[in-house]
Amino acid sequence: MTDVSFESIHPIVTVHDVGAALRRYQQLGFDTDHDEAADYGFAVRGPVELQLQPGEQDEVGGVFYLRVSDADVLHTEWTAAGVEGRFMGPHDTRYGLREFVYTDPDGIVHKVGSPLSV
């Protein structure tokens, strides 16, 4: 059997309004692109790419985990950005990570964590 290496993952999340969601991701430091003809969006920050598609009220949302180098620094950056939504944390976990959670107006849960300093 050939050994296959996984290179990346690009989650697709469903939002109420692709343009509004892309503006929010811009505030969070992502580069964005909107294919207006298809009403499909891309939010890219480093090796992370999120894809956004429109959906009805009962179709929106999603959950993903972002592993970053420093959750505290990103939490400070994101809370200072003034985006709508809810923030929880940051806090230390018993499994060795510093984490926070950002839930945006579309119900997308962004769990963010970094290793605790030794």
C-alpha cells in the first residue's frame, strides 16, 4: 500500500451572509476572497483556510479547533478587533493546553488552543 501524506484541511462552514462573515474574518486578521457569482468565500491566515457558503437559518454553524502558537496573544488580538459574538476564556486545561472559545453570530464555534508553557 502506498503511504499517503495528508497536507491540509479546509473546513467549509455555512453562514447567513458570506459578505458579512468575510468582513468579520478580515477583522480577525484573515485575508479574504469572495466569489460573488457563486456567493462563496475564502478566509486564509497562514496555513489555515476556511471556506464559507450561504445557508438557511437551520443550516448555519460549525465547530473547529485552531491550534496556534499563543492562545493568549490571539485572544487579545481578536477581542480588540471588536467583532460581534461571544468569547469564553482563556483558561488552562488539565490536558496541557491554554484555550479560549469564540462563537460568532452565525453560531460557528472557534476553539483555539496552544500548549501551556513548561
